[in-house]
Amino acid sequence: MNDDKDQMKKLFGKRVQEIRKKRGLTQEKLAELVDIGTPNISYIENGKFYPSYETFIGLLEALKVEPSELFTFDMKKSPEELKQEMMDAFNNDEKLLRLVYKLYRAIVV
């Protein structure tokens, strides 16, 4: 399970980095816009940790993206495999469940 979480952090971080570079932003400038330290941007982009909810919202605003855009990776798993993986993750991590629910509500409402 930890391998899946680590992989997701890496995919998320890579996506943040891709969008940041597309926008012509340095890590320093993005950190300034999000109001966090530059090392934190590096840690996120390198998949060392996920952003807090506040930092996540700051990234959305600074990068001018919708939440779903930060989770658009090249997925090679079937929809059923994705559903099962997400259900397993939700069953094992209440914070993740609550974060994804907030994202879901932000997108749907």
C-alpha cells in the first residue's frame, strides 16, 4: 500500500512541476505565490509529501488550474482497478477520504 501512496505522491508532484514549468514559473516564484517556502515546493514536486489543504488551494490559484488538472496523470489501470485502489486507500486513510471528498464537493457543487 505504501508503494501506491508513494507513486501517487510522485505523480502528483510531477504534474505540479509540469504545470509550473508550462506557466513559466520558477519554484521560488510559485512558493511566493502560494506563500510557502521554496523547499516545500521542491518536496511536493519530488513526491516527498502532499501539500496541506491550504497549500493545495494556493497551488490551484497560483497555477490557475482546476483540482482535476493536478490529478490528470497517464493512468494505465482499468477503471475497476482504479476504483478498487481508491476504495482501499479510503478504507485505510480517513484524511485522504476527507480531502478527496472536499475536492469532489468543490468540483460537483
